[in-house]
Amino acid sequence: MAGTRHTAPAVLSGLLCAFGAGSHGAQAQSSISGYVEVTDTSTFAQQVTFAPGTHLHVIGGGTIGDGTISTGIFLQGATTISTTGVLTIQQIAALPQGQPLRFGLAGQAGTIQVEGFGSFSNTNPPIISVDGGTLEVTRSSAAQYFAFFGPVNVASGAALDFGLQNATLEGLSGGGQIGARNLSVGPGTFNGLLNVGQGVTVTGDLTLNGTISGAETVTVSTGGRLTLTASGALETSAALVINGTLNVGTGQSAGSLAGSGAVTIAPGVILSVGSDNTSTTYSGTLSGAGSGLTKLGTGTLTLSGTGSYTGETRIEAGTLAVSGGSAISDQSAVVMQAPASFAVLADETIGSLSGNGTVMLTGNLTTGGDNTSRFFTGSLSGTGGLIKTGTGTFILAGVNTNAGGVAVNDGILQLQNGQAVADTAMLSATSSGTARLLSSETVGAISGNGIIDLGANTLTVAGTALSNFSGVISGTGGLVKTGTERLVLSGANTFTGPIQVSAGTIEIGNGGTTGSIAAGATITNDGTLVVNRSNDLTLANRIEGSGLLVKRGAGTLTLDNNANSYTGGIEIQGGTLAGNTLAIRGDIVNEGTLSILDIGSNTFSGVISGSGNVVVDGTDRLTLAGANTFSGGLTIKNGKAVGVASDANLGAAAGALTFQAGTLATTASFSSARSMTFEPGGGVFEPVADTRLTLTGLLSGAGGLRKRGPGVLEIAGTGTYAGTSFVDAGTLVVNGTLGSSVSVESGGRLGGSGTIGGLTLQNLATLAPGNSIGTLSVNGAASFGAGSTYAVEVNAAGQSDRLAATGAVTIDPAAQVSVAAADGTYALATTYTIASGASVTGAFASPVASNLAFLDASLSYDPTNVLLTLTRNDVSFTDVGQTPNEVAVGGALGSLPPTSPIANTIVGLSVEQARHTYNQLSGEAHAAIRMGLLSDASLTRGAVLARMSDERTEESAEFWSSAIGNLTTAAASPNHPYAQQSLTGGLEFGVDWQVDAGTLVGAVVGSSVTNLNIDALGSSIRASGVHAGIYGAVEAGPLALRGGAVAGLYDMASTRKFDIPGQSGSAVAAYTAGQAQVFGELAYQFLDGPSAAEAYIGLSHAHLSSTTFAETGSPLALSGRAGDGGLTTAAIGLRSETQIDMGEQEASLGLGVALRAAVGNSEPGYQMQLAGSTAFDVRVRPVSSPELVLDVSFDTALSQTTNARFGYQATVGGSGLSQSAKATLSMGF
């Protein structure tokens, strides 16, 4: 019907109609059914109804629309619309309900454009499919209808194009192409292409076997599911927003991932996201066995859901952040590529970590569960930690700063480059984990019970937090502790390198039974080293440094290295510290037990304080030299000797002393009030000679006491101990009470005024009651064995030592009594009771030994007493003298009347006391000073003779002065048993003139002071004098005759101090003496030139006259008569002088040697007298003769008119030595 316009309704059924070009329609509605083919351009002018089953086919192209019929075409049932060209349908006014509406035919390429839709049933929408060609729905009003249609099928090769409109498809199938701006798709399976301008939203269960092109965003809504089966189904820049489910069946790459849904990745498939460089958060799930996730782009992908996929997680760019704790599968290997970042926002577990990049830890990252070995060269930062699990080896080779530290719970964690753990972070190794250092490392702390293998490296624990490590540190490397916190090592450590505590604390053990270090490790402790074990431990390591050593725990710590050199001291806070004094050093604060196990004789100089006790064990002797204050007591055992110099060495005064077969050796005198216990084996006391140990405290126990050593042990307290007291050496003085008996052994001595339980004296034992004169009480029997001695002290008042026993006194005939009389005036006969008892059996040997020179001692007995009687013997005072002076004084004392107090005092003296008294009374110093002044005349004589032989200046007159010092000592000799010393200082001033070439005359004046001392006699005399003289010399060729005369006057002042039994005080005197001397020498010069020498002979005579004197101040004062004495000496000698090259300054060295002898009487006597006695002669110590005189001098010219000379002279002879030094200055004028 081409070219014909139809104006009446037409019904076509089952016919093949062909419409040509033109307008087709009628005035009323047309109804078409069957197959309708339109060729060319056709227009339906009125509403056309297509019956069910109608197929409208437009050939070429055309427009089917409402034209002037606004209601358009109506589709009453299944309808197919196709075209080979471009068909525009302006409106489909009505759509079939629940029936298919097909656009296009398979294999055709036409385009159908639908610009609008009319009504249809929302509950029964048409079933739309695009079977071929393209269906374009480009108007938004039309596109919106698809949201209400049922599933849409776009066949393979067909296309559904919404243009720039947003479209919603409730369902989708087929394999064609769909285009839209934004496309929302419901369930179905689609094998084609979704080509969108912005995004795709999946709301149902959609399987996409094709691809999505152009989508900026792919969203899977809640309840929706998108299954991707084609590789590269997504734009690599597409953002995935998954709130439903995404199943990835092949490798996909997306711009980003977001949402809260579920993403399932097929085995072996990798989902790559992030290439759009944006930051997104995905809180849904990621699953898939063997599948992986790759993070691309510079943005941040935050995974906060649950990841169960087991393939790799690769971070190739940007940041992958995880939170929630399960965002990545525990078996997923994380592989990083720098500069990518891995942000762990909460605790997370992964399979492994490798590669390079930055891991930012807010939470803890657990890695290694896949049991593979990995190498990570990136860095760890943040506040979280890294935990290594699994059996593999994980190598950290980067520079890590994360504060949460690094832990290895299983397998091996290798730390490389020295910065694998932050310096302030924790390194932890648990039971089956090993941390292995490949280089030296610094960490903040360590913990766990695994293994830390140092290799040959050093682990530094900075101590920023408490370290408690119960595992094993192994290797040959060392351990360094810095910082203030503690490092507790409670495992059996085997590393052999050095340990250095630079600061803070290293604690070995944690109060239990474990914790040790290898014996080969040297410990340098400049902080605090603590050992805390409840059981015993031996520490054989060498300890050095200035730090503190602390012992904690109930066990015993034994220090077993004699090379220890630490100086910081020790604190014992619990248990026992044991060792010798080479291992235990410094001051000790002891709140437990200090056990010193020493072999050999050593000294501990540290101070021991605290409330603990000290146990000393071993052999030989330990000296405690510190001022100790420990209060827990001291125990000495097993034969060990403890040496002390004061009670403070034994600790606080309240501290007890316990002996378990131990010895206390004292080196100084002191008293102790501390209680002492003698356990079986007893205690030994060994005070050294000339010292006294006094015990005033309670002495108790089942054992006994043994006194050894030459010193004195005094017991002034109460002794209740059960054992016997043995005195093996020295003296035991009992001034207190002993309940048990005393046995004095050979060489021992017992004294005191106390009480003992019984007494036995063995051979060579001595009993000396009292502390001077006193009574020793015995509550029992007393026995004097053969060879024993009873040393009795008596005085002139009738008092004596006494032994008072309540039992029998038994005396062996070989026992003896020795009497020592105190100073005093004794009667001609005095009787003393020296022993008493219930009975007296036996007698002492005769005669009685006595120290008295002038009294005899005898014994008598009655049934209960032993009596001692002293009577004057016939020994004269002169009989005990041995030197001429002693005999002379003895004779003078014998001339005194019997009532003389001095004579009666002498009667009570021993021989030695008498001799010493005679020498003090002799006044020998008065005679010695006279001889000393005669000898000192040689000082002035020598200065003048030296002056005459000195080199002179070119001036005819010269002035000279000399300063002289002399020290003369004389040793003791048989006739003069006490040494003496004199010191002389003097000045000489002279002037002389060279009268002619061979004649010299001069004059001299001077002064001197001589101090003579005989210290042992308490005597000193000072002689101060002045003198003047003339001299002259004549030279003829090599011969020279020199001579002179000098006279002087001295003021004498003497003091004699007395220390005589019964007498003391001092006597003084003042008197004068005059002296004159003449001298000369003949010299022959046999060598001249730069070296000159001469031989000489000399003769001199000095004479001294002294006035009488009378000492005052004491009854023992002496008076002396005026006396004269002289000393003549002759000398022969050589002297030389050699010039010395000192440049422009003239100098020479002089040497001299001579032999000098006294001529005639050189031992004059002087008469002295005691008040009331006859006069006696006191002989002076003679001048040594001959004497050897040695000189050395140095001369130098200070100018043409000034010379200086320095000289030293030594005179040696007999028992004396005289040394003098002289400096002379001469000036010509």
C-alpha cells in the first residue's frame, strides 16, 4: 500500500503485508497482527495496536510515533520490532504485560531508537530482549522505564544503548553490549560488554563473563553479587565499591576498592587495585584460596574487614592500610616494593613479609605463619610491633624505628645491619623462636623464653623498659646494658663474649631456680649487677668496673674468680654470698649472709654493714680491715683465723661472735663487749705481741677457749661456756668469771684478779695473778706441774699476788716461784701469803728466782698456805755496776745513810733497773759537753787553716765569712751504754792581709751554739759561745807554715730528766766555760799548675776550764766541781785542688784525706756529787783515735774580687761519726 493513506481502522491477521512509502493510519485506531514489513519511510499517523505475536519489521528506516495520534502504538502481547536501518519509535504507548518485547533480529545491524514508553503493569512488566542490532533509549524519560522492566536480554552481537542517561536493569542476560552513563544491574549472567560513562552498580547476583568498559566506579550494592570471569573485565582505573559480593574469577585490575561487602577471588587469581591513586576504605571480606591482592597507585587502600584469601598481598605503590585484625589472611604473603607503605592500624596477622618499603605499625603485625623464609629490607615504623611466627627464617635488613619492637615466637628471626630493631624497642624471643644477630644491635629491652643468638656480635640493651628474658642468649658475642631499667636474665645463657653494664641493672635470675651465664664471659659492671636465685649458683666470671653487685634470693651465690677487680661494692639483700677476698671486693651492705671462703692469708679492706651475718670459713688467715657495722654477727669456722685491729672490724658492738673451731687474731689493743659463743670445736684467740684484747661480754656455748699468740687476752666479763680454757701462748688475764677450768700449757701465762673453775699449770707454764698485784680465785683445785712457774709480784707495803683456791693446791717439786718486786722502800724482812687452798701439798723448788738485786726471797708452808719472805742481802750498790761510771755512782749511793730515801729506793730494784738508775744519776752529759767543745774546736781551726790555703784574689786585703754546721753521733759502747748526739752551728768572720809575697796575717771572730743530747738518759745541754783569734802564714817556695790562736767563752744550760722507780722530775743548771786553742801546720806543695797538691802535718792543743755548778729542782740534783781539761791532736794528710773548665768562670774541685789522733789523755774525768754522798768521778766518752778525715770542696770565682767555697767533711773513727758542711765567701779590697 505504498503511497496510500488509510483513514479507517484495519485489522491484519495472519497476512504478509507490505507497506510502501507514505503514511499509514486511519481516523480510528488500527490493529495490526502477524508479520508487518515496512519499506522505505513510513509514518503511522494514528494509534496502532500490535496484537500479540506481531512482528513489525522496518526495512530501510522510518519513524513510528504518535504523529498526530498522541497515544502512539500499543503492544498487546509478545512483539518483535526490527529494522535494517535506523528505526525511531517516539513512543510505545503500551507494553505487553509479562510478554516478550524483542528488538532487532539476530545477525541484523539496524538501530531502533525508542524515545518514550507508555503504560505497563509494574507487577507484570514485559520481557525485553535485544536480539540484534542496537536498541537506543537516549531520553531520560524513556531510560527510567527500564528500572521497572523485568530482566533484559541483550544477545551477543546486539547492543542496548542508553546514551548519556542513567539506567537501571532489574536483570541482565546475553552477550551483547550495554551502554549508559550510570548503569544499575540486577541479577543475571552477562557475557558481553558494559560500556558506561561513569559507573556500574550491581544490585543482584550478576555473573559477568564479559567486561566493563569506561566505568569510573563499579559498585556492588548490599545484597548484590558481581562475578567476574573474564580477565581484565574492569577498567584498571575503575573504583570498586563493594557493599555486596564481588567474585573475581580471573585476574583483575581496578582503580580502587571500597565498600563493606565481600570480594571472592578465584584460586590463582590476583585482584589489583589502586591505580587511580585515590584513597579508599574497604571494610568487607576478601576471600579465595590461593588468590591474591595487589595494591597499585599512590593512594591509600584501607582494609578493615576480613581477608581470608591465601595468595600474595603485593603492595607495589601507595599505602595498604589494614585494621580490624583480620583484613589480610593469616596465610597471605605480603610482598612490598619501595616506596610503597604497609600501614597496620590494628593488630594483624599475615603469612609472611618480604621486599622493600615502609611498614607503619600502629598495631602489631604477626608474620611468618606460612612457614616460608623471607627477606625484608624495608623499614618498620610507628608504635606497633612485629611478631615472627612459623618455622621459616625471616631476615630484617632495614632501618627500623617502630616502638613496639620485634618478637620471634617460632622459627628464626635474623637481624641484619645493626638497626633492625629500634634502639628503644623490645626484642622478644619465645620458646621455639630464635633471634639471630648478623651484626651488632641495640634494642630497648628483651623478653621471652626463646633463643637470642649473638653470633660474634654485641647486643646492647638500652634499658628503656624492663627486660625479662628467660630464654638462652648464645654465641661468642657480648651483651651491653645501658639505660636505667633492669635486664633480667633467668635462662641458662651460653654466650661467651663480654658483658658490660654501662648503666641500669642486669639481673641474673628472677628469684627462682634458673638464670645463669657462661663462665667465660667477663663482666664489666659500671651500673648494677644483680644475682637473684632461690637456689645455689657459682659465678666464675671475672667482674670488673665501678658498679654495684647485688645478691637477691634465698640461694647461695659463690663468686669464684680471683681476678675480680670491681670497686662499686656489694649489697646482699637475701640469701648467702660466698667467695674469697679476691672475688669479693669493696664495701658490702649485708642483709643476708656473707660467707668468706678463703684459702691463704688475705685482707678484706671493705666496710661491711647491714643487719646480716658474716661467716668466715677456710684455712689460714683473713684480715678484716674495714670499720664494719654489720649487726648480724660473725661466725668463724673450720680452723679459719680472722685478723682484726679493732672491735669495729668485727661489726656493730651488738653483733655476736660465734666460734666453730675458728680463730680470732688481733693486731692491736682494744676492748669488746660483744657476746661470744663457743660451739663444739671451740674458739681460739691470737693477739700479737705487745697488744691486749679485753672481752667484757658474755662468753657461752658448749665448746671451750684456747689462747694462742704472744699478746694478752683479758676476760673481764662472764664466761659460762662448758669447755676448758687452754693457754698455749701469751697471757690470759681473767678479771671476770669463768665457770670452767683453765689449763696453762707450755709457754702460756695466766693472770688476773677474777675467778676460774679450776687450774692446771703444765711444764713451762706461768701463773701471774693480778694485773699488777692481785688475787686470782679458783672455785676448785689448783695444780702446779713440773717446770711451771708461779710469778709473784710484791711491793714494799707488804702486798703480793695470791692464788686463792677453794680446793686443794698441789705443787710439783720441779715447779718454781719467781719474784718481781715493785718499786719502793723495803723493810729488811717482809713476809707475804702467795697461795692458799683447802690444802697445800708439795713445795716449790729452791732457790726462789727473783729480779731483786739487793733482796733475797725464801718460801715457807703451812697446811693451807704458801708464804714468801724477802730479806736484805749483802750485795753492795757497787757490785751491780759494770761500767766505771756505774761503779762510781754505786759507791756514792753506798755512802748515803741507811735512812736515805734514794738508797732505800735502790734496794727494791733489779740489776737492770739499778744500772739504768746509776747512769741517770751520773750526770755524764756534763762531762760529755766539755769533751764535745774540745772536739768542736776543730771547726774554727779548720775554717782558719782552709782560709790560709785558699786561692786569693789579686787584692792585698780580703774579708771572708763562713757558715758551719756539724752533726756528731756516737753509738753505745761497753763503758758508755747509751748513744749521744751533738749538733753545732756557727759563723766565722775574718780579715787578712797579704803583707808580702810570702807572708799573710789575719784575725777572726765568731759564734757557735752546740746542743748535746743523751736521749736515753733524758739529758741535754746547750752551750752558746763567742770567740776571737789571730792567724798567719809564711810561704817559702813549696813550703808553707801556717798557725793561729783562738780563745772563747761559753754559757752552759743543762736539763736532766729522771725516770727512776719511785722518783721522777728534772734538774737544771747554768754555768760557764772558757776555751783556748793554738794550732799550726807545715805543708809541702809537690804539685802545681791546673792540678795542685800538698802534703801536710799539723798539731793542735785545746784547753777548757769550767766553773762549778749546782743543779736545782730535784733531790737527785748533782753539784759539779770546777774542772780543767785539754785535748791535743796531731794530723798528717794530703789535699789537692784541680781546676774545672766552666767557660769564663774560674772553678776548682778540692779533695783531702788525713789521719788524726789524740795525743795524751783523751778521756778526762769530772767530779760530781749527790746531796749527802761522797764525790765520784764521771769519765767522759773518749775521742776516737785515730780518726780518718775526708774533705771535698768546690771553689768558684764570682768576680775578680769575690770567691765562694763550699765544702763537706766527714770524720770517722771508732763508734763515732762527725759530719760538717761549710760555705765560705771572700771579697778582696
